[in-house]
Amino acid sequence: MSELPSVPASADPVDDGLVAVTGTVSQPQPLPEIENEDARNERTFFRARLLRKVRHFIGDNGPLAVMLTVVFMNLVGFGIIVPLMPFFAQSLGAAPFAATAPWMVTLMFATYSLGQFFAEPFCGRLSDRIGRKPILLITTALSMVFYICLALTQNIWLAILVRFFSGMASGNISTIQGYVSDVSKPEQRTARLGLVGAAFSLGFIIGPFIGGILAKAHGTARPFELPLFVAAGMSGLAALGVLFFVKESRQRKVTSQVQPNLYKTAVEGFRTPAIRNVILTSLGYMAAFAGLEATFAMWTSLRFHWDAQKVGNIFPIIGVTAALMQTVIMRPLVQRWGEAKVLAAGLFFFGLSFIVQSFNGIEWLITPIVVMGTMGQAVIFVSICAIISHATPPDRQGAMLGLNMSTGAMARITGPVAGGLLFGLSPEAPLWMGALLTMPAALLALRVGRLQKRSV
């Protein structure tokens, strides 16, 4: 019987794991084709992973990007006509400027907010039932129509009526918020609602600037016509964006159940302690903000002899501050402290700005104080919306967010009226009104935080 061949003692039995069949060690040979193929496969693998990540990112954030674009275009269109509204009212026969704001101009703004007051909860409830996309498409298209009607009207009272219907057509903010909540995970909602707020802020920055340029470029007796037509074009583009790029975020529910009206929605909301406190907080904060907005120019003119240009120069600073707060700073604050505490802190700093401004006698301090108030104000709206979305079932979010917007619209109607009456008594009285409304709202926000902890 023959012996098996053995490996010589002098040979190393292992050399990179390769042993010859004959028992002798073979040296590894370079395999350039295999190495090149492996490199190509590795590159293809990582490219495929990158493409998958890009597709997933677009799939996750594409609907949000389209919605932010729609919001931005809508707000640019709205912002275009805001600085021109007093001149528009004058051209239609309103009284010329006096020491106080023209009441017809105030009425045009009030009727716009009144239209929003009625439309927001209706659109929110309807979007819960039939979907977000149809509501967004109809409202943006109607906004285009009403901008055109406003540009062509020749009568002040007809213009006021058109403004009311324009406000109704703009009552889609709760629907937009509902859409963002639909396409976002719970931990993403606050940050993404902050992006919506940033789109609002940027629209308010760019819109008035474009409106002023267009009015000067038009150079006719009715300089508002071109800006209004451009605003209509922006709304038309927004409608096309909704039609072709926005995907429905909710399944349509065909049901014979009657949807609750505003009163029933309010009753339902006030039965939930967290929502009740948030709605009351929103009412106080928005009334304070609207009262300040209506009287700020008169206060600076009386105390520091500011003109319209100086007042206008402060708005880009406000917009940039708000956008930075909502896109960069808001998310880490919420992750660290939670929505309720961030809301309370925002209300505190906003109210503090009213108090400090009322005692301010130095002109250059006006802007830093306004920036401090803006830093607080920028986080309030987003925090309120996030708290409502967390405390409400998905099929009721549109209705509750609509109730919140209607509350804000009511405050935007009553706040300027109260601020104007108080300004006649004392120029600082609207500032004190703002502090008295905002500081108790901060306490309500802290109460919301405790209620949320109990429900967990």
C-alpha cells in the first residue's frame, strides 16, 4: 500500500490561504480582470445606494417641497398688494391720509380677515372629508380670479366686497397645515410646520418689495393694476402646481355623516383641555400682534417722526429673523424642551418686547426690540399648530387647525379696532394691551405642557 504524499517540512503550509493540490505552496498571482470587475461592482453598488437614497429623499420630501412652493407663491402674491392697499383705496375715492389710518383701508383689511374667519374651518373640515388637493386647487384658482376682479373694480365698496371673497379664497392655511401633517411623521411635524412658516415669512419679505417696484414701473394713475395682475399670475402658477405636482395625502371618505359646523367644532375642541388652552393662547397672541401691526407706524411717526420708508425698512429684518428662527433654531429648541415650553418662552419674549418698547425713548433701539419680539413670535404659530396636530385624531386635524385659524382671524378683526381706540387715549396703550394679552397666554402654554404629560 503506497503512502500519501506529504508536504515537505521546509515548506510553509499556509501562504495567504492558498495551497497547491500537489502539496506544495503556490504564490498568489495578480488577477487584474477580476480586480477591475470587483471595483466596477463596488462602484455600481455605491451608486445604486446613492440613487436609492436620492429617490427615498424625493419620495419623503417631494410633496413637502411642492407644498412649500405653493405657499411661497401664494404669499408673494398676497404680499405684493399689502403696501399698495392704502393707495388703492385712495384711487377709489377713500379719504386721503390723515394723522390716523384711513378707516376704509382698515375696513378692507378687516373684511379680508372676516372672509378667512368663515372659510378656514369650512375648508379644513371639507379637506378632512374629500381630501386636501381639491380644496387647495379651488382656493388658489379663486384667489387668481379675485385678484383680477380687484384690479378691474372702480368702486370702493365693491372693492371691499371683493376683499371679503378674497379672504374666503385664502382660507386654505389649515388645509396646508393638514397636508403637511399628513405627509410627516410625528417627530417631523414641528420642523416641517416651521418650514411652512418660513415660506410665509419669505413671501412677506419678497412680496412687498416686488409690489413697490411694479407700482413704480407702471407709472399710471392706477399703479396698483400691474401688481394685482402679477399677484393673480402667482396664484395661477400655484394652482397649476397643485394640479400637476401635488399628490393627495388623504383617502377620500364617502359618507353620509354630516360634518360638524364651526360651533360644533369649537364645542368639541373646548372639551379637550389642551386644545382649549392653545386656542385661547392663539386668540390672545394674535389680537396683540394685530393691534401692534395696526398702530406701529402711527407710534413711530408720533414718537420718532418715522416716515413710511423707515417703517418699511424694518420688515425685511423681521422676515429674515422669523425665517431663521423657524428653519434653523426651532427644531433643536423643540427637541430639547418640547412644543409647550417653547411656546411659553416665545410668548414671554413677545410680551416682553411690548413692555420694553413702551418705555423706549431711543430711536436706534426700536429695531433690536422688534427683533426680540420677532424671535418670540416666530415660534408661537408653529408651536400652536404642532400641539393641535398632536392632540387631534388625523381625521379631525383639518377641522381643528381651521378652528385655530378662525380664532386668529377673529383676533385680526378685533385687535386693530381695540388698538386704534386705545391709541386715541395714549400712544403706548396698544403696547400695554399687547403685554396684558400675551403674558397670561404664556401661563396657559405652560398649562398645556402639564396636560400633555398627564395624557402620556
